[in-house]
Amino acid sequence: GNSVTQMEGPVTLSEEAFLTINCTYTATGYPSLFWYVQYPGEGLQLLLKATKADDKGSNKGFEATYRKETTSFHLEKGSVQVSDSAVYFCALRGYNQGGKLIFGQGTELSVKP
Amino acid sequence: DTEVTQTPKHLVMGMTNKKSLKCEQHMGHRAMYWYKQKAKKPPELMFVYSYEKLSINESVPSRFSPECPNSSLLNLHLHALQPEDSALYLCASSQGVVDTQYFGPGTRLTVL
């Protein structure tokens, strides 16, 4: 079945450091891929998405490229801020799965001033 | 506007109580979802409604009863819950089941 494996946290960085959170997936066909962010005490917010191979999603300085050859969708940001502290979830929606999202385990990011 | 609203924000209930969670969206989305999220874990899908009809039930116990009275509204009726049902309950919606899902802020449920 479909699955998502995400880099374990917590990840602690200093402000302005470079961020990479690894995400790999297993799926048949051509899934759509997403990154969601969850700030403390809140629901999930869509951060970015990609729906086909080689697509790059980007938002608020975050980027991720859909790599079919490596089945990966790693999240990157060049310079993190304290306000980026949150839990990040990689997710996929498989083909013909009725809308079901499969989430990775989540990566907690803490950015220190 | 990609807003999904959920009420109440917090709910405390006893194991013999009956309560309901409410979710609303006014984006014209035709698919709506309930997820359950335990602390430090990812959300787990419970139910999917598509065009006001239940299309997915992820083997959820019958003490959780979903309802979709119209295309903008989704309810989750709760009865005889257990303490292990305490969690954050998230609602989401999307244009259709093949489209991007947008989440509400959640209802934090505590069962005593």
C-alpha cells in the first residue's frame, strides 16, 4: 500500500540556518504530494504541493521538488526564522483512493534566536 | 478564501454524554472529511463525504456518527465515548476528492 516516510525529529536550528526535512514515499501510479504545517494548538495549513513528477512547489520561502526517480519530496528553506517553529507533515494522495491522505509521522522543528 | 470553521474549539464530556462537533465551509467544496489526531501523531482519516454522501468510513466505531446535512456543513455526533477517544478532531474540505484539502483549526476533545 501507499506510505510516507519522513525524517524524524525534533530538529533544532539556529535562526537563518538552512533547513532540509526529508520525505520519501511508496505509491503505485502517480500520487500528488503535499507539505502541511501545524503550529502549536492549531490545525494543519497547506504549505505547498506538487501533482506530477519534476513539479516544484513553493510558498513562504519553502520549496520541495517531486522526484519520481528517487520517490522523494524533500522540504527546504534557505533561512529559517523563529516563526517557522512548528510540526511539518509530508503527505500523499494516491490515485483513485477516494481522497484519502497518507501522512508521514511529522517532523517537529524548533528554531532558536 | 480557504477557511474551514469548526465549533466548539474545546469540548469536555463524560462517557455517558452525547455531543456533536460541527464543521462549516463556504468555498463551494463538495468533499468533506473528518480526521482524528492524537498528540505527537499525524492525522488519521475517519470519514469522507463526497456530494453529501458517505464515501469512506475507515472502520470507525459506531460511537462516532457523521452527518452531512448539506454541502456546507459536516457534523460528527459523539455518544458513549471512551477516554482513549480524547484527541484533536480535524475537519477538512476540498473541491472534489481529487483536489487539495484545506483543514479547519480542530476541536480538542477530552473524554472523562
